[in-house]
Amino acid sequence: MVRLRRVSLERRQGNMEGAEALLMEAIRDNEGMPVSSFYSVKLARQVLKVQKNLIKARKILLDALEKDPDNAKLYANLLEMEFSADVRQNEGNTMSSFDRALTSGLPLETKIIFSQRRVEFLEDFGSSINSLLTSYDEHQKLLNQQMMRKRLLENGSSDEADEKRMRLEETAAGGNLAVAPTAGITPLMAADVSNSGTGAYNYNTWYQNYSGYGYQNTWNYNQYYQQS
């Protein structure tokens, strides 16, 4: 893209203000379109990596999320930036980023990815066992919602198959036709919601390894930790 090449040219010449201005112009020119969020990520990364300004980079992504609150890539990049800082000093901002994603309008399957990553973050770097246990419990609730949704889809498919079978029997009975036994008919099963699009989100490589986890293999932290 010509604009990004101009940004790179300004950066190589040491003109950081010019590079930033070009990206800001791109964000304004494409406001309301997905490409605006794309440029916001580019700008935030440049501010973080070149200017070493985490606070400014965070604000850029938060502003982008206000305009595009259902963009999973924005949440993923925000978390990646928070992780780049000292986790001991930045735990609060990291947790706020997780909470922002989990209270958004993102699909359930996407929230499960963020929720699992939050549990792992707290297990590896968290300072509070109570926060870990709370996050674990909330993760289980999301998994239960996913299971309930799957069952509703399966039951709905079964009900439709039963209705279709009854209509065929009534039609056959009205025409004095012989009806074959139907007790052995296997209900049509709905597609597993766990495969309903999680892989379609092209996250950063930081998240891609988590999309294939078997979420039904739940953990039992309570056997190791006791609530205080």
C-alpha cells in the first residue's frame, strides 16, 4: 500500500511526526470502516516500538475500540501491548484489557479464548489466588453456556426431524399407504458450535495456538487451592 510505504519512508528518515501524521490521516479518512482499525493498530505499534510510549499506544487502541467495539483484533493487540510491559507493574492494565474483551459483544467462542488466556495469565503471573479462582469460575460459566447452546441446537434439530417424520406418517396414512417403521431413524445433528468460526479470527500468532484447545477438559483448581 502506497500510504504504508510513505510511512516507512518517513520513519527511516527519522521523521516520526510525519509518519504518525500519515497514519492519523488514514484513520480519519477511513473512519467507520474496518481499515480504520487496521491503521490504528499500525499506529499503536509504531508508537510503542519506536517511541517507547505505552500510555500513548494504549490510548490509540482504546479510542479505536470505542468506534469498533466488536473487533477482536483490537482487543488482541491491546493485550499484546500490555504483556510487553513488566507484568508485575502492569497486571492491573492487563486484567482491565481482559475484562474489556469479556464484557464486549464478541462471540461466545471468541470470549472463551480470551477467558482461557486470562486464567493462564493469572496462573503464570498473577499476584492473587482469589483472582485466579474467580477467573476460573467465570471460565467454567462460559464453557457451560457453550455446552447449553450446543444442546439447544441438537435438540432443535431432533425436534425438526420428529416433526418431519410425523408429517410423512400423516400423509401416508391419508393416502392409505403402508408406512415403514421409523423408530430407528437417527435425528439430524446440528453442527458443533465449537467449530463455528473460532478459527476464522485471524488473531496475532500470540493467540492462534489457543484456538485448538479442547475446552471441555476443565481444570479443578480447588483441589490445589482453598478459598481464604
